[in-house]
Amino acid sequence: MAEIIFRIIFPLVLLGFLIILLLAGRSRTAPKQDLMSLDDFIKDWLKDHGQGHKLEEQFAQMKKDPSGSFYMPMTYKGAKIFIKWGISPNKVTIMNLILSFFIFYGVIIASEGQTLDLISQQPFYGFIFLPVAFLVAFTGIIDGIDGTIARLLNIKSKTGAWLDNIIDRISDILMLVCLVPTSLLIIPSLGLDFTWIVWTNILLIFIYEYMRARHEGLGLLETKPFAGERITRIIIMVTFFLIYGISSFIVMITYLINPTTAAIWSVIHGGIVTWCMLIYQVVLLFIMVMSSLQSSSYIWKQLKTMENKNG
């Protein structure tokens, strides 16, 4: 019974909530209005992140960075679409949570093929990582759209910021803890279980995000991004999910065309099945350790400077 609930009812309930959310927005399409330009949007974002005293300098620098040249323009365009559909920032935030549950579900279902025959069975499950990777990428984009909508419509609120931060942390957990009840991080041939790395990464992400939230609470509004930002974590996850999914897809197609030739991929695909998710977690662990150390050092120095200025 529990298996039926998880495999069939759970995704249908999520899909139902998602449809209701989209239809509720479409029924209240927002009227046409003038919105700030992309450049004004970036400058407004910089001001809110303590960069107002050196705005033009930081703006010029951000326009060269991937965040300013790619990510923020994408969230800006996406926000304009959602505004046209009449979807509020909070609804986008909740949508992100629903999609995170879909990712959680997809990873667990895909992992069921981990211990099955490498050629004839596993690829049909491993292929699921391919659409899940695109879903992860999409959540990374809409993660910035809710705040962008609020900024463009000038409806920024403390409750919206609080809700966004809470759901971001829930999503962080869902996108990692889905690896725990699987065999994706277990290597039976060596008798090793690396699921502990998942819990370590969750802890480090919470420490990293808490340090940033706490230093803002102490009045230090100027922030400095490090490699461990959420968008980086999303990119890493997408990369390894794509590697796993594409490899499975190639073996699956090869097997369907000619079962005898699929064996040529056995060594490569076997390595990916065995090591891909472990390497993903190790890479994430390294980045989060380094980012946490760098962030703590930066915050400590900034707080010391603030204390000295205040006498």
C-alpha cells in the first residue's frame, strides 16, 4: 500500500497542486504596466545587497560575471512572463517547493535500477536522471524569479523573503536527502557506504546559509558571494545528473537497436553507475568546506571592522 501511495498517488497529488497553482494565476492576469529595465533591476539588487556606496563599479563588474550576464537576465525575462500570467512571488516560491518534491521522487525512482542488470534493465531507470536534471535546472532559474517579480512590481515584503528562505532550505534538503534511501552511494563490491557525505553536505549548506543570514541580522548588509552559493550547487547537481542520464540513455538506445552491441558501453557506464554520485557528493563537499571557511573569514573581518568604526 505504501509503495502504491508513493509511486502513483504522491506524484499525482503534486501535479494537482501544480496545476491549481498555475490556473489560479492565469485567472487573475495582471494588467499591463511599465517595469524597470534590466540594468535598473540589477542596480536595485546591488543596493539591497549593500553595494550602494560603489554602485557603478559593482554594476560594471556584475555585467561581466555569469550572474549578471546570464542568470539575472534569465530571471528578469522569466519574471516578466510570470507577471503576465498573474503569478505572484509567493506562488512561484511554492511552485519551487513542489518541483523539489518532484526531483526527490524522480531520484528515488531512478535509483531503483542501480542494482539491476547494467545493460538490459538499469539504463531504463537511469535515463530518468535526464529529465530530472532539466527539472533541477528549471528550479534554479525560478529560484530567482520570485524575488525578481517582487522587485519589478515593488512589492518586496519581509514575509515573502522569509517564506523564500525557508522553502530554499527545504529544497536544499529534498535535493540531497533523496540520495540517502537509495544505493547510489553504496559500493557493495568494496563494502562501502558513503551516504554520510550527504548528511555532511546538508550540515555545511545550513552552516553556510546561516552565517550569511546571521551577519545580515547583525547589520552587515554588504555580502560577498562564494563558490558555495545555491546556484553553484544547482549547476553541480545538474552536471552529474546529466552525466548519469546521458550515459544511461546511450546504453538504452544502443540496447534497443541491437542488444549485442550495447555491451561495448559496459565498462564506461559501469564506472558512471558506480562512481558518478559519489564524485558529485565529494565535489560538493570540497566546495562547501572551502566556501564556509572563506565566508566565515570574510564575515569575521567585516564585523571586526564594524566594531572598530563603532568604537
